[in-house]
Amino acid sequence: MKKKNLTSLSDFINERVGAKGTKKREKYDREFEAFKLGVLIQQARQEKGMTQEKLAELAGTNKSYISKLEKDLKDVRFSTLQRIIKDGLGGQLQISIRL
């Protein structure tokens, strides 16, 4: 059996999007971070057995905002994000800075 050439995810992204430091790559990385945030919120909500509507009610926002956030909302207010995590999910928001 012939082995296929495998490419690491980093190499694949470098080839398709561009190397770190390029404008296209910086845009990709920013958008990917927003995507990850939405996925994390969706997973936490589902683990708690909550609907988007219930989470929105607890966080003082609306279902469509939660839906947009889970689907890659790019501009989220920090105070709203904190309410969603703390009041809605009963969690704690942790932030780090990587240089």
C-alpha cells in the first residue's frame, strides 16, 4: 500500500493562507480566535443542557445575539461576554495575552 504525503496543519495553513506576519495570515488568525470563542460558548451551553434562548435570558441578551456569537460574531462587547460566561453559564472568563 502506498502512503500518501501528509502535511501538518501548520504547513497546510502556511501554504493556503500565508506565513505568520502577513496581512492575510493575521486576518485569518483573528477570525479563527473569534470562531473558537463561539465554539467554546456553544459547547459550554450544550454541556449545561441549555438552549440559546435560556442562555440569552440568563445573560440579559437575546437569542439572536447568542446565535451570532456561536456562529462567529466578530465584534463582541467585553461586558456582554462576561455576562454570558458568568451569569448565563455560571463560569469564569479567563484571558491571557501571548506575545
